[in-house]
Amino acid sequence: MEVSAMEGIAEDIIRPASPSDEEDLRRIWKTVFGDSDELIKTFFDSYFAEYSVFLAESESRPVAAGHIIHVGNLALGTERLLCGMIYSVATLPDFRGRGLGTAIVRDLLSLGFPENLYEAIVLCPSSDNLFEYYSSRTDLIDWFYVAQTHYSSIPISSDNATLREVDAKEYATLRGEILSGIPHIEFDNKALSFQSSLCKQYGGGFFSADLPKGSACVLIEIQADGAVWIKELLSDTEDEHSILFAVSEMFPSSEYLVRTPAYASKPASQIRRFGMLSWSNMNAKEQMDNADKSLALPYYGIAFD
């Protein structure tokens, strides 16, 4: 693939990364996101490949980068579209405002579609203002939503919900059953294993919850300040409080952040944008437009944040 120069900035170029760039890519990630060395190592051990990364050079040194990784399928009823995720787009602070991140995203989209790697590509912006930024500069559109609720305490429940840790395979099976009928990302084994590794690094993991009237799956991560982050709570029963109470007994905390699908029954004040989407052809677009959103808005899911 040819190296491209940024318009109007001759010294800035965008190019595919090579294995010799790995140290610089790790440095950019660490500087921008502040993640632990263990987390960064887990990602590179799982996903780093020459074809999947673009970086920007300025003054002959790497200053921005972005990855595209295979995560599974976009499930639309009985249809399955091969899905890639643009991930960890990062620009060093001194080089922001020059369009480097946008150029990288455009090249990642071009890599994913013309070379027929994917039928759909998703992006989870790290802040709300980036939705408008990317929609005005690329063909990514707002498409995925979540319901997000903050609790300073969990109401006591008399129902008996039993929480137990499960492996990625069992979690994926239960997850698929609960999300059946909702447009969502169906993560593959590698993506779920990566997510499991992240959660275990932070003291959480994959769990199932059994209730008298249904089941649930719960993905938990513990924040540095002790807050419990329930990255997704999926249930085939409306009794979420019983599940949250079981979580609070196993993971006591003064703060809980809970994400669920944006069901029609959820208050509008809890719904927020979560992910963007691009597609490879008009057939895929038609499937997106015709997706049934009566039960819940399209659900991105656990992402990798």
C-alpha cells in the first residue's frame, strides 16, 4: 500500500505500520490513554499485525496511530455481516488539530472495505463530541446506543439471584440467547478472550446470574477508585435490581455504573450514543435500515474500553 501525504502538510504522511514500529505504537498508546503496560501487551499479543495498523509520521517520527481488528459479526436478525472495529485511534498531544486521526480512520475504512476484509466496520468514539467530528469527515453514522445508569447504592432485593463466574464460551452462549432479536455485535472467541483478560486485570470477569424467572450475563470491571463498572448487564427478565443486588454482595462498593441495551422501556434520559457504523455496499445498508429496532436500539455491547 502506498504512503500518502497529508493535504497541505507535506511533512505529515500516513502509512501502514510494520513490525519495527511496535515500540512507537506502544509509546503512542501509553502516552494518550495511560493504560497499564500489561493491558497494552495483552492487546498487541492478541491483535497486532502489519495489515491492521496505520500510523502518521510527522518530522520523520510516528505521532499518531489507529488499528482495525476483527471482532466477529454484526447480527441483524438471521443475517450476519463480517464486522471489523476501528480501535485505539490516538494522536500525541502536540500533534492534535492537524487531521491525523481523521486521515488514519479514513485509511482504515479504505483498508477494510475495498480489500473485502469486512462488510461492516464500527467505531466507538471516546467522547461524545467525536460523534459529530467523525460523521462530518467520514461516512460513519451514529447507530449503536446503550442505556447507562449510575447508582450510589443498590436497592435491597428479596429475590434470590445467584451470581457465578463463567468462561468466555458460556458467556457468549448466554449473551447470544438474550440478545436474539436485537441488532448487535456478535463477538468472536478472540474478542471475548481479550475482554476477559482486561476484566481480570482489573479484578472483574464474566458472570452469569440465575433468577427464578430468567437468566442474565454480567461483565464486571473494577475501577482504580473502587467503583464497580458493569460494562454490560444483559437479562431476559426485567428484574435488574435483583441482579444488581447479587453483584453488590459479591463486589461491595459505594458506586456502580451499569450499561444495558437501550430497551424501549428505558427512560430517554438514560440513553446515550455508543458507537458508529459504516458498511461496504448498498445491500448491507439496506439490511441496516431494515433492522428491527422495536425491542431495543442497535447494541454495540462491551466495546474494548
